[in-house]
Amino acid sequence: MPPPVDPALPLWARILSSRGYDTDEKRRAFLEARPLDPFLFSDMKKTVQLLHQAIENNGRIMIFGDYDADGLTATAILIRFFEHVGVRADWLIPDRLDEGYGISAQHVEQIIAGSYDLVITVDCGSNSVDEVKRLKDAGMKVIVSDHHVVEADGPFADAHLNPRAEETIEDLLSGAGVAYLIVEAYVSTYEVQASDRLLKTLRILAMVGTVADIMPLVGANRHLVQEAFNDFSDYAPPGLKSLVSCGAAIDTTTVAFRIAPSLNAATRLGETDSPLLLLLTDSVQEAALLSERLRTLNEKRREVEALISKEAISQADRLAADSRVIVVRGKTWHTGVIGIVAARLVERYSKPAIVLSYNQDEWQGSARSYPGIDLHGLLTSVSHHLIRFGGHQRAAGLSLSDDCYDDFCLELNEAAATLSVKEPELEVDAVLLADDLQKESLLGLSALEPCGEGNPEPRVVVEDAEIFSIRLVGQGKHTRLDLIKDGQMLTAMCFRCNDLGEYYVPGDRIDVYGRPSWNVFNGRGNPQIIAFDVRPSETAENNHVPSLEPTAFEHVYRMLVHLEHAVGHGFSPSLFAKQLSRAYNRHYTGKDIECVLDVLADAGMIRMKRDATVYKVDIVENPARVVLSDTTAWQHLIEKGWLKSK
């Protein structure tokens, strides 16, 4: 639950307070975010001079980018800038499937063959020391602009722009954000015609890269994204407009789930030119054709992903229940989508996942982590089995030979078993009060936008609300709960959840966790919460005093065996109690279930792990015969008066 805050504050202010903005000054600084001065970069003046020299001398310029949405938009920013000042710039984007991330020795030789005067990397290059040195030895000036972790020591390029290498810069910018600041610095130094319009268009491209690359939406990033949203309808390139549905609002959701996937889908399937050309064209007709091409590729990507996901889940379901890391593989799986599949497996199994595909006589794959587990550290512990690997705590890439696969899986799970992993707790910004259900209060949450990484959408809890009605909507796919809270009506929408009716009935009291809003439908407004979790009221549960019959232990054990696979992945005792009550026509609560589980674990019949409110249970095969009444946990229930005598 959130730390105590002044209940007299409006809802938006209480939310910011719970996130550490606990004074008026801090909240004002957050809301009134300011842009970053591009000249805080140590090498920005040098960069501007190098650009001006190339422009004045009509030099040959090469932009080397990256294949993801951030790298593509960063590349487009600089190409559009050079076109605007009348200089042609060539570009080179590595193939995601065959070449991978970053500038390689082959790329260097290709660039040298082109006899360029100036090479600028975007969204990459901070650790490409040998490659940059080779370009400089060939007589080229090199500017490295990037935002990834810097491992190289000392200066090696003619200019190096990376916020992570600057002591005076706290903002974690995207690659596109750095590219935009290069142009902003140049325009502030030298006169450029129609620079205001140019900067607004390029800032919109930087916004896409910032949101797509999941940069924190605070400080300079927040300011950039806000301004870009305001300018989008008037200044966005036709290609971006064509990716947004007619009439759809431009917000972080649209960028993250419509624009970015369309750009990334093409390169995932081996097509680099189309997304970049879409960002560069000023022709509405060409933009329409290219956006349709990207939509087609994105649909194909979904189909490929769905097929691989189905096969991966089938493999994962056959793994031992005590596997700590999901590792699956397929010789024909498309390498462009296995990272997405790995993320899907993490969501499904609440464990780190590695998905491998066979390519060039080795298994190559993507890994995604579960919160609380350092994936890079885990792979480091078994790196003697790997040909190569790289990444960070949450995601990584790796490759290994076929004869190392079994030992790798075994030692990886052994290493993971030594980790102490705490289940992530629900991040609650505020407990919803009666006054928070008013229109003015809920509409006031717009002050927090744009929301995303580092500034998530508000998450609140509605405590001890009574269910007035419950019904399925959306062709039976979703559930609508009409609630009464402090005498006021409130709607809770539970999307992709159609089984709540099995656990709850009108009159039940529940706690709801979700995102609050003021919903308007057919001209009528009402308070609404998009529910992510629904649980029996903790207030009601805490007031319950267990009074267990001895038969409860048989009921619980039988249900655990029946639901063995599900309970091994985690469950809520309160919801388990609801299901048990329906099955045996008895009234059980979550506290009752917790008491019974303690006894069964004490008797050695189950192995139990508890994190916050989530229990994970494994059934012990062939347990030793133990009389339940001989256990310490049973005697504890007797002493408290919570267990009825036979």
C-alpha cells in the first residue's frame, strides 16, 4: 500500500506524493518539465562544428543507424535535417536477422568503399572502438551518438554524444532524443530557414523513438513527448499519420502498440527499407502505400509469433514443474520474433524464459527476465557453455552449440534455484476515497500525462466495495461489475476475464485494484476503474475468525490435487476459497485456506512458498504417513479456538 499522505490533497497530488514527489516544489517540477540544454553534452560544440564543415563543403555523409523503432527514427531525424539544409546523406541500417546490432567490420569496409567524409552513428557505436578507429584511419571524421551503456575507456571518436557518459546529464534519453538535440544545437548556432517547423517535425520523430524504446517519461523526455503530442496533427510526417487510425488520439498507447510495432515488424521479418522510407517521405500517397506494407508485415509477424508461441507453450508445459527458467527451442523458428515469444512465456509462467532458434550451426536466442531476477548475472554464471551473450538485467541475447544445450539447461536451473526471488508486489499509488469518485477529481488525473515508463498510469485500490451487479459483456469475453462504494455507484471493467461470476455474487464485498477514469458513454459520465485484480475485501477477511471443520483439510487437499498444475504457478487463497465453497457448498475464506495449508505443509503433504498474497504449492508424491492432529500447526489452531473438535 502507498505511504501515508495528506488525504486533503487532490487525487493527482496524492499519487505524485506516493511516488516521491512529496512537496509542492517537487510536484511542480515534475509537472512543468523543462527541455534539456543540448550543450550539456561535452562534445556538442565539436559536433556542431563537424556538421557545419560537412555542410559547407558539401561533403559525403553516412548515417549508420539501428533496426529498431528508436534507431530508425534517429536515422530519419538526421537524414531529414541534412535534406532540409540541402545536403544529401546516405544511410546504412544493419539487417536484424543476418547482421545483428551495431557496426561491424564488414560495415566499416562498405563505408570506406564509399569514400565518405563524415560518418555519424545513431543509437549505437559507444563501444565500437576498433570499428571507429578503422574509419578514422581511413581519413573520415566520426561522430558517435548513442544512449547505451558505455564500456569503452577514453575518447575514440571525433565527437561522442551519450547521456550515460555525461556527469551533468541525469535524463536517460533515447537514441532519437540524442539525434534531435544535435539538430537543435545546430539550429541554435547557425541560421536555418524554416527551422521552427523542422524542429517540430523532428521532435515528433524523437517522441516515437523515446516511447518505443521505453525511456522514462520524466524530465526532458516528458517535455519532449508533451510538445510532440501537441504538434502531431500539424507537423507529423505523413508516414506517422498514416499509421494512426483516422480520428484516433495520439498518446503513448498509440505509439507503443500501433506505431512502434509496425516499424519493428518489418525489420523483424528482414525488411529494413520500408519503415525508414515511411519516416522520410513527404508524399501522402507514398506514405499510404508504405503504411499498408507495414501493416501487412505486422500481420504476418503476428501469425508467425502465434505459431511459435503455441509450439513454445507446448514445450514449456512438458518441463518439470520445478524448472526455474523456461528454455525452449525450435530449429525452424523465426529469429525475428523469438524475443516477443520469450516475453509471452514470462507473462504466462512468471519465470525467466529463453527461446532458441537454430541458425548457422548454433542455437541463437533471446531471453527475457522475471522481475527480481538479474538475467545478465544468471547467464554470466553459466557463460562457459555459451559462444556469446550480451544484454542487461531484463533482456539478453545468447548463442550456444548443440552439444552444450543439455548441460546449459541443467546448470542454468541449478543457478536459478539458488536465487531468492520475491514476487513483485502490486504498485498502489493511492486508496480511492469518496471524494475521488467525483468528475473533477478523475479528470484531474490528466495532469499526470503522458504516462509510460518512469511515470506509469495511476494505479489505485478501491477498498471494501459491495457488488451491486455482475454480468458478462463483449460477447462473453469481459466482466462488468457495478459497485457501491460509500453510497456512490462505480463501474469496474475486467477485460479478458470472464470467470469472476464463478467466485462472486451480488452482495459480496471486494477490493479492486486498477486504473481509475471518468468514463463517458452515450453522453453520460460515471466513475470507472479498469480492473487488473479483484479480491475479496481484506477488511472483511481480517474480521473473519476461522472455525474449521476437520473435513476442511480433505476438501482443500482434494482441490489442490485437482488443480495441481495451476496452484504450482501461484494462486490467491481468497479465490481458492471461493472455488472451494462452490464445490462443497460450504463457506470458506482465504484465512481458512491459509490455516489448512499451514497444516498440510507441516505434515509434509505439500511444499509451499508464499510471496505477499500469492501462494505456490507443489504436491509431495508418496508423503510419509503423518497424523494431521500431531502437527504443530494443528495444535496452534486448537489453541486459538479456530478448529472445531470432531
